[in-house]
Amino acid sequence: MAGMTTTIPPRWRLLLALLRHLPQGALSRGAGLAADTPIPRRLRAPVLGLFARMVGADPGEAELPLGGYRSVNQFFIRRLAPGARPMPEDPHLAVSPVDGVTSAGQPDQAALEVFADAGYATVIDLRGEGEDRGFDEAAVVEDLGLHYVTLPIEDSDAISFENARKLDALLQEYPGPVLVHCGSGNRVGALLALRASLEGADDERALAVGREGGLTGLESVVQERLAEDDKQ
């Protein structure tokens, strides 16, 4: 009825807090089950709207209205609406939209200009200081009026929950849309998989998020991290 508001019951607020903060070690399986819990139709919009705010997702990019998703997991793996995240049409650049970010391999200056024209506000570079980018990326990004942020992920030891949290913090701190890149997208996908696990995804779902973000050769490393009891 018009003019009426729906109050989110305390148990659903508790469930969302669990999904956001407690999916560690033995709790991850329980959090995954909780994420599959069907949400009553009248509560879907307020519950999923609150969840979206908690994880920094934009419901406006979703293919369906919030009421069209039966559970948190369904919303978590939603398809994007057509045209929600425009990307450069460069056959040499691997680009993958993942929840909250766009993952890519090393962009060149022309690709960065396309991202800037498309409205992107921040570039997060996961490559190490000694890696050759072929141009002064920091200067180009800043000349385009975008934020340039570095989070060096230089070897497999850096694929960790600690760095996934650092990436998440940067995504919360800087304005979007955000482009996150490494050399091929592999490191980006690895951290996005661990970030998804921290946000409540089960291991299978986390790996799927990682693959969508470019995860390839580092998948075995991510699997090892997901198997750890202590996700510190």
C-alpha cells in the first residue's frame, strides 16, 4: 500500500550482520546456508537494500528489482542490467565486471581514456613497483582526473585475506566506478575471490567470483587460502 514502510525484523538484521562480519573458518559454511535462506516477498526489498549498503553494491545496476531475488545469494550473483558498466571495446584488453568493480589486465593509455570518458573515477593498480607498464600510468590517470591508487601484489604470498581486506577498504574509500587491474586480471580475480569469501560466499561461489574477475593460474593458491581455518 502506498505510503507504508516495511520494518526489517531483528532476525534479518542479525542474519545480514552474520553474512557481513562472521564468515570465517568453520562459520563460512553456516554463512553460506544463511545466504540461501528464502526471504519473504514483502521483506526482499528492505533486506536486500540493507545488504547492498553493507557491501557497497549498487542495486540500480541489477538486472531485476530487489523484489525479484529470493535470497541474499541470488542477489550476490545477480546479472547486471544492460549498459550498467560500459567498458572499452579493445580486443587486447581483458575486462570483467565483478560486483562493485571492473577487473582488467594492464590497460594502455587509450583504454584509460575510454574508462575516464565512461565515468570511472578511480584506478587501483595491483602491479609491483618494478613491473613495466609501458608508460607512466600514474601520470596519465591523474591527468585524466581520476584517482590512482596502488596495492602491490607481487607474488603468491601476497594473495591473502589481509590484502583482500585492504582492497575492500580501498573500494570503500575511493569513489566509483572503480577499475582494478594487474598484468592479466589474475591477481585481481584472486583477491576478489577472497573478498567474496569474507563477505559470506561459500568456497564455490567465491571461486566463481574470482574467475569472473580474471582468476586463472592463481586458483590453486586461492583454494589453499579458502581452506585455511584462520582467515586473518
